[in-house]
Amino acid sequence: MTVSIGIDVGGTKILAVRIEDDEVVAQELFSTPGKDMVGSAVAAVRELWTDDVSSVGAGVAGLVRFVDGVFVWGPHVPGSNVPVREVLEREFNVPAVVDNDANAAAWAELQLGAAQGRNDVLLVTLGTGIGGAVIADGDVYRGSSFAGEWGHMHYQANGLQCDCGKRGCWETVASGPALARIGREFNALNPEGQLAQRLRQGDFTAETITRAADAGDETARGLVSQVGAAFGQGLCSLIAIFDPEMIVVGGGLGSVGESLLGPARRVAADALHGGSHRPLPPIVVAGLGPESGAIGAALLSQERLARAS
Amino acid sequence: MTVSIGIDVGGTKILAVRIEDDEVVAQELFSTPGKDMVGSAVAAVRELWTDDVSSVGAGVAGLVRFVDGVFVWGPHVPGSNVPVREVLEREFNVPAVVDNDANAAAWAELQLGAAQGRNDVLLVTLGTGIGGAVIADGDVYRGSSFAGEWGHMHYQANGLQCDCGKRGCWETVASGPALARIGREFNALNPEGQLAQRLRQGDFTAETITRAADAGDETARGLVSQVGAAFGQGLCSLIAIFDPEMIVVGGGLGSVGESLLGPARRVAADALHGGSHRPLPPIVVAGLGPESGAIGAALLSQERLARAS
């Protein structure tokens, strides 16, 4: 039996899992409001540590150099050029891997989730922003290091301000904050509407809007479908670029399901380059849920262990 | 010595080369105004044929299924679902490969051109439209079949009509026709300008404008740099998506050089995701010129021959 710990390091939270072979046997969520990302990462691993753990993996939101496990930079996670792998290996004295969080999640989806048995897959995570990872020929493809940052592809000239510091990135129109924003805009224009009677201005969040959509509110469904359409237009670009076998959609907003993915698929099918001569690849919801990044990080560390032996 | 013939099949022309090992020893350009693409392809190969030819390769502009060498569809080349490889192998009785023209050109650039010694490279061709190919881990990456069609990534909501039938694709603002269009628009607004005095309305083509830019005309330089900026913005998306080691720019307009690539690099550097934490990959002009597609097709056919033996 191979025992590993994987952690998924986000802006304010770390999710840690302990896996035995490929079964999750324990997991814990930590708040990390402080600036010491690597200290928080070490503390999270320690909580699930036992002496039979043979490898540790970390997925971190942002630009990670996989080859030496350095967190280079990310808009949401504190620090830059942090040698996370070196610190983990020194602290725990087992092999460690550190990768982008979406790469880790994609690896988990390929091994255990929606992409099992596939070779050429894109994972697209839709939440606070858009992240992603490329599976090419059955392995994670990183380019020089940072492939998959398509949340920041150009989507709109003179577009909205993005968290990354630029304007008009895809995630400015397709993300949780984008849904909340169009909700508030709609509400300001229609203060007497049914949705406005149930939600105050400050209550327009991605979560409340998607919940209202699920409950059948037509206005909320329209707002979700507007974000779904922008999401689908970007997916369509990714299909022209990669021609993947399958797109797996993860992330908090991505897991909303058909109210969002239905419109996304319709727009993607309509805008597909050469669309009458090729099928639209399946666009499916991730199989593993929010633990996928931590699970994938643990599995990547097992992979490294296997390759080393 | 291995003797191969490679052809590059465009909308109205076929370029054929005969190569001995990796030296071009003969080449010929054919006009193909008719509808019988595969007949024209066979005729072009036959012109350079001798009995010591051991393989034939074809690069075709459009969607090509490499695995069986079928030309599926393209906006500029007549026919759909044409079994080009089957026809070539039947006619010439040697192994043949048929690939997308940009994939073939990228393979040539990797073997003999600007991308020698690299592993992760994008070829972006800029001409009538934008084409491209992905080199991943030292090999052509095709996804399911059609990867690299980023000329049709979404660039502008409610944008201009594209030849592909959709609107707002990247190539509607970055291509030879786009340069000619903004030239005519500028000219209509500034009929007394210096450039207008030298060029009549109908003379505003990508070629005349780039020639005027090269000769130092400031207006023409401004027009070229406007297209360069739109080109650089899209390249920047591709860098976020692939994080390549290098971008090789080919195609007629791509070979114009610094008057276009200078602005493209500046915009790409400025818009690069995490730009203060990573270098901009080199953006260089292709090394092989307009023969690269035909050469690459021949080399791919040699590769297939080598793998089979």
C-alpha cells in the first residue's frame, strides 16, 4: 500500500487529503488568512502525517515551475518564487512534487475521474476565475512551465479590469464574480423584478443566483445562461486551438451543471470552426469534486516515487 | 539517400519540392484554379516524380485527419472528406502522409529551420488568415486531429465577418486582408494624405502597404503596427495557453519582419499574464520561407517511412 498526502493551496484555504493507493481515507480543510503560504502548507501536511507516508504533493493556484517545485507567482496566493518543494522535502524527508492546482486536478480526473481512459483532454476550472490544464497524449502538458492559463486569454477589447492587472481577459466575463456583477447590474436596472424582491443588492452572489436558477427562477436562469454563453465562446476557442477529445469542467461554478453548461455547449456548437464537418467534443462536469486538486497532487507524488524506484 | 516529394496545397496553388535526404533539389509552383484538388495534387507530384522516390507527403490548408490522410474541410480549398493519402498511395505506390499545411511547416522548422533543438514551439502563420501548429515535447501535436486553428479563436464580440462563416475571429483583425481593409478605411478618411497620393483606393493591399512601410512611410508603418498589435494580443493569449519556449512566425505577412513583429512583441510583453514574473518567449521569423510546408510534408513522409522500417 502506498500512502501519500496531497494538499490544494488556494488564496485563503488549504485542503489536505491522505490517500492510501488511490482511496481518500482522510481530509481536512484549513483557513490560511496569513502571508506565510509555505508555513501553512507544512502545517496542513503535518496534520495528516504518519510515518508510513511515502510522498507528498501540493497543487498551488498560480504559476508553478513543476521541474523544481517553485511557486513563481499567482494573483491570489501570497509570495513569489517560493521553493515549496524544497521546503516540503526538507520538513518531511520524502519525495515531494509541487504543481499548478489545475494540473493536479486534471491528473486526478485522468486517473480516477471523468477523463479516465482518455488521452487528449482539457480541464477547465470555473470559479473565482478560470484555470485549466492540458492532458496531451495521456500526460500533463506544461509547455515551458505554465501552460493552461487560458482564463487570461484575450476576450474583449477595452474589456473589464481583471484580477491579473490586465483588461478584457476571458474570466472577466465567465466566472463567479462575473455572474455576481451581471446580477447586480440587472438588479439595478430592474429593482422591482421578482429576483430583486428576493435578493438585496449585496446578496447577488454567484451562489445565490445559481441557487435561484436551480429553483426555477427565470431571471436567474437568464443570468446564468449569459455567463454560460461567454464560457462556451471561450471553450470554442480552446477547441479550435487543441481539438481535444473531451473538455472536463471543474471548479465551484463549473459544477453547477446544465443551467450553465447547456448554454455553453450551444454557443460552442454554433461557433465551432468547421462545425458542420466535425463533432463538438463532449463537455462534461468533473467527476471528483473539490478534492480533485489535492487528490491529484498526492497521485502525482506517487507517480514521481514510482518513476524514481 | 532518401528521395521524397512534398507538396503544399493551398486554395489556388500547389508548391511541390523534391528533396534528397533534407536538401531541396527541385521545386515547382502550379496554379490550380479547378475544383479537383486531389487530381491537381497527383499531377504536381508526377511532375517531380522519378522511380527512386520512396515517399510522398502533402500539406493541405484546412482540417486534415492525419491518421488516415483525409482532407476534411477548409474554407479555401475545394472539396470535403477527400481521401488524399489513399489516392496518392494508389497512384504512386509508395507510403504517403497527408497533414495540415501548418503542421508540415512546423515539422520543417523543427528539423531544419528556426525551431531546431527546441521541444515546445508554436508555429503561427500570418497571411490570408492565421494558421498554426503545435510542437509539444519535440513532436507535432494534433489533439484529436485539428489542433492549431487559433486563427478562429474568439477575438472580438460582434466583430467582423470571417471567411470561416463566423464573426470576430482573431484573423479578421490580424491578416493580410485585415491590413488591406484598415488601409482602405484610413484612405477613405484621409484622401489627401501622402500615402493616398501614392496609392489609389484599389491599390491598398497588404503588399503595397508593407512595401511602403519598409520604404519608411509613416502612415503605412502605423497601419502595419496596428495589425502587429492585434497579432501580438493574440500571441499573448497563446503564450498564456501554451507557455511555449518559442513562437515561430511564418506566412507571407509574418515574414515582413520588425515593422510588424516589433509592435506584436511590445503588446505581447505588455499583456503577458504574470509578465513581471516570467520572460516573454522569443517571437522569431520562420527560417525556411514559403517552401516550409512542402519541405515539411516531404520530411514527414520520410519519418513515416523510417518508422515503418
